[in-house]
Amino acid sequence: MSKDAHAGSGGEAEAPLYDTNVATPTHGERARTLLAGIRTGTLSTLAKEPAGYPYGSFVTFAMDGAAPVFFISDLAEHTRNLRADPRASLLVAESVAADPLANGRVTLVGRGRRLDAGEERDTARQAYLAVHAGAAYYMDYADFGFWRLDVLGVRYIGGYGRMSWVEPEAFAAGAPDPIAPHARAILDHMNADHGDAMLAYCHAFTRATDATAARMTGIDRYGFELSAVTGRGPRPIRLAFPAPLESPEDARRELVALARRAREQSA
């Protein structure tokens, strides 16, 4: 079950200024997107000394489909732990927001498995080298090997008020958002050069008709978020694209078309 807001304080909730049924990424998609953009995490294994206690290690990883893969030394403590007990977890966290608890994070729980040969090892190698090219110079060392975490549970936290346990099937089915690598550039451009268009979005397509300014705070394949300055203070807005985007060029085209529609509707 997903959760996208903390419980209220008991008073009557203010009605949102937008259609809350607009498409949004699933928590599985959000988790996959976060993992696709980060290269390091904390691998927790069960220590041999002192026996049975959680042992956290800083590791590099890559995503091979929906499974993280590691290229780790046989001499590392976490590798020794995995050989004795394969139960493990990987914590991956963003570091973009000033408030650490506002950052997204994902914990993958599962069982570690060494990939000694075959197609799985080959795909793990390709995935790892695609994001850690520098590993090529020690890729053939005899005391290093590829490991995979077979995921059995996924905990996603997207900052305050957005959290859930994601079913492994939903996590595997979710794909990283193709807009995510370009989101910051899009937000910076829209906020620097197109404040008038975002205000027009609010006036034409939401109940924030008294908004005096708006900033874009997020964008994904399904839509985008704004913070609208209203007579009651800043209020969140989400608007959807007609169809999921596949590229930043799609985002530009749809944002321009939406601005045109907003101005025509207001004329």
C-alpha cells in the first residue's frame, strides 16, 4: 500500500486546486528512477564478527534490469558475510534537497548471489561497466567477482509523506523515467524564462485563478508540478501530459502546446 501524505491534524482539509486523478508515477517507477540515477549505496550484510549483527558497507553498484549488481573483492568483509549468509539489503539515497529527510531513498531487501559464469554474469558485467567504466582496469583480477541481489522486498520513501512497501513485481515492472536525467535543466529553463506560461497554466487549467506567480518544482513522463502563489499562500499544482513522454524534446513540445492552449482559453 502506498502512502503520499501524512495524516492531517484533525481540521477540515483544504480542497486541492487541481484534479488529483491526474496520472502520476507509481512508487515502483519512482524507486526505479531513483536507483537509475545513483551509483553508490550502503550494502548491509550479517556480520560474522560479532556474529549476526548488521554490517553496513559503502559500495558501488549498477542496475541490471530490476536487480542491483556489485563487483566486489573476495577479501571484503561484506563478501565474507554474504558467503556465510546471503541475506542483505541495499540502501540508496538522494542528496539533492537541503533537508536530508526530504530526499528520496530506496531500500532493497533480498539475497546475495555470486555470478560465476554464464549470461547473467555477462549482462551484469555490461551493466556495471556502463556506469563504472574505471572498473575495467581491475575487471580481470582473480579476487574480484560479480554479485547480484535478488530482490524480495522494496521500501520506497520519497521524502516527507510519500512512502510504501512496493511489491517486487510492481518494482520489476516499473521503468526509470526517461525525463529524470533532464529534469533539472527543464526546471531551470522554465523558471528562468517562462514564468508567464506557468501562470497561464494555473489560470486556465486549475482552480488557482488568483495565482500571481508560479514555479515549476517537478517534471516526469506523465506530467509536472508547480508551486502557485495564491491569496492563501503557496499551493501545489499538478498537470498531466496527454500521453507519457519519451524524451526532453517531447517535454518541450508539450509544454509549448499547453501554453498555447492556456492563452487561447484565456483570450
